[in-house]
Amino acid sequence: MKVLIVGSGGREHAIAASVAKSPKVDKIYCAPGNAGIGQIAECVPIGAMEFDKIVSFAKEHAVDLTIVGMDDPLVGGLVDEMEAAGLRVFGPRKNAAILEGSKAFSKDLMKKYNIPTAAYENFDDPQAALAYLETAKMPVVLKADGLALGKGVLICQNLEEAKEGVRTIMEDKKFGAAGNRMVIEEFMTGREVSVLSFVDGRTIKIMSSAQDHKRAQDGDRGLNTGGMGTFSPSPFYTEEVDAFCKEHIYQATVDAMAAEGRPFHGVIFFGLMLTQDGPRVLEYNARFGDPEAQVVLPRMKNDIIEVAEACIDGTLDQIDLQFEDNAAVCVVLASEGYPVSYEKGFLINGLERFVGSDEYYCFHAGTKQTEQGIVTNGGRVLGVTAKGKDLKEARANAYEATKWISFDNKYMRNDIGKAIDEA
Ligand code: AMP
Ligand code: GLY
């Protein structure tokens, strides 16, 4: 089989590594990919939003299956265009990817189908939003409706901050057109858990849980980032939580999408908050998490191609989804200064130690192949993942492996998985 992966981050590298394990696959392409993906796949210089070029490439090279890793092309309708051209593709169509593409849509869906989430109101007029804030309880959470690279959420402590936030999102358009509408919602407290799942339109199968670390600095301080590290499974995702979510959230979401005429095929990522009143949905994503994929996929026992095909064909009920009975921790190696400003182009040393291992992985995010070797090319550079028999061992292994890698301006958090000690 020939497989094409669309995307260029650590998530797509983790997907590619999983695909490379499948005995069904003899060729992997990635558009556009990165230096690490280039070691196991052929990277082609086509951007993830260049739909016409992706369709032509897949036809010309007789690609049997395309896996779309990123949110932008999913929300933009890449799956629809590929299907219209007779190609097989794993990921939700545009009318289902709206689950991530519009927060107002997903909040209305949850309300209509009684799926537990924070109380909220949607607004498309800044004046109405400002008036609403006068009586809202503080702190309050403001969310730009559309995709904003994970940055369109503002947590405001008081009325002044919240009013400023509405102006930032809806008038100054800091997040672009994503801010034409917004959601204002109740602030919740609790632990966050990420749960990824495979969905075939009707059936949903849950992957092992994970937890992300979104802030730039130790102790969850500093700015929000794309994610500084993850661990899997989450010790806070107990059987009780699992039972609640199975009863009230997972199947309910899949059924709601089907009932709305928007059957979802692909990965649904449930961002959950474990509140005192039980689990609540913080957000949905229509794809694997990044860096969640880096700790979840290496632990998956199934052939990812079989699972992806079952999601497309509606036969997921026949798949017995299984994960290794161990743990994994991923520590992101970033460029000093991320997420604000940072230098690029520094040579990376030590990557060879990870090659061929099933216990240690070094997933590339912002890297580039040059004549001198592989150099840094982004804010998040690498995701160093290690397995262990339990979370503590996996964490120790992951931090040990971060020492194998060196590059100028290397920055990481030193407390990824610290919460494990409180479990
Ligand atoms: P989202 O993109 O919707 O997941 O929001 C990004 C982050 O903002 C989440 O991971 C939470 O840490 C925080 N957040 C979002 N919504 C709420 C809420 N209603 N209450 C508290 N924190 C929230
Ligand atoms: N790690 C959060 C996300 O992928 O959106």
C-alpha cells in the first residue's frame, strides 16, 4: 500500500512512525513533512492547504490511503475534495470537522444533546457581548469561534479584562476571522485530560488517555503554547470517570453528529475537565492531539492502517483496540523564547541514538535538513518520548533521553508529569 500523510509536525511524525510499522505499507509520502519524517517517508513539497496539488499528487502516485493530521485542511474540506476525486482518505469531512472549526457550533450541539459542558452564550455582535458581561460571573472565559492555532481562548479575571478581551477578539480581530463570532462561557476548575478516539460514523473506540502541559514554564506559568509535553495514561482518568464519559459524552457526541446529518469519520479529541460535579467537555478537536499523539500512538498495539480503514468503511465495531500496559512521557525540546520569538538554524546533535528503538522516540516538529545536517526550524523543535513500565519510569527515561540531544538555545520544561506524584 502507498500512504500519504498531510501535515508537518510531531503529530504527523508519530502517525508516520505508526504507519511505518504496518506490514501492509510499502511506501509513505508526507506533504510537506519535516526532516524527521523524511527519514521514514518521502517528503513532497506541497503545503497542507494546497488541495489541488494534494489531489493530483495522490492520483498520479496511486496513493491508496491519505491520512490528514492537521485541523486546517480538515476544516477547509480537503477530505471532501479527495473523496470527490475518488480517493480514500482518513479524516472528517468539512461538515463534521466543524466540531473543531466552530466553537459556537460545538457548544450548541452539546446543549441540544445534553452533553455536559460549561454554561455559555454565543455572540456575533460585540455590543451584545459587552452588555452580557455586565452581569456575568468572574472569572469568565472568552473563545474566538474559529480556528486560532489553539490561541483563541482568553481567561479573564475581572470585568475590565473581559471587556478588553471582547474588543481584542471581535473588534481588533487579533485571531482574524475566527473572531467574527465568539463564545463566552463559565470558568471551570479541575484537572484536564485529553481523550482521543477513533470514530466510524456510528461506533466510537477510545484510545488510552493523556495529559498535555500547555504553559511555557514550569509550574504551569507563562504563556500558552502548542504543548510542552504529555504523558499517557492519565492516572486521574479513573474507571469512574471513564464510565461517566461513556454514558454521557462519547457515544452521545457521535450520535449527535449523525443525527445532525454530519456523520463523523476520523479522530475525535475530547478535551475534558474533571470538575467537582463530574467530567465536562472543554473542547472538541477533529484530529489527533499534538503532542498527545506522541505518547498515545507508540503504545497502540493495533495496525493503524486497519483501524483507519475501519473508520472509513464503518466497520470499527469489528476492531479490538488495544494499548500496551505501560506508560509514555513526551518532553518537548523547544527554542529558547518560544512562543514569542526565537532564533532558528542551529545544528541538532544526538538524534542517531533514537533510531530503531521501540522504547525511545524523537519526534520532529520544527526541524530542517540542510547540507550541514538537521537544524532547528521552529519554536517546538523535537518531542522526546520514552516508555516505561509505569509513569514514573517513563518520565525518568524521557528526561534521561533529553540529555542525548543538544542544540543551541535548547529549552524544555523540567516538570512534565509532575502531577503523577499527586495521583
Ligand atoms: P480550549 O482551546 O477550548 O481547550 O481552551 C484552551 C484552554 O483554556 C483549555 O485547555 C483550558 O485550560 C482553558 N479553558 C478553556 N475553557 C475553559 C473553561 N470553561 N474553564 C476553565 N478553563 C478553560
Ligand atoms: N495538545 C492540544 C491539541 O492538540 O490541541
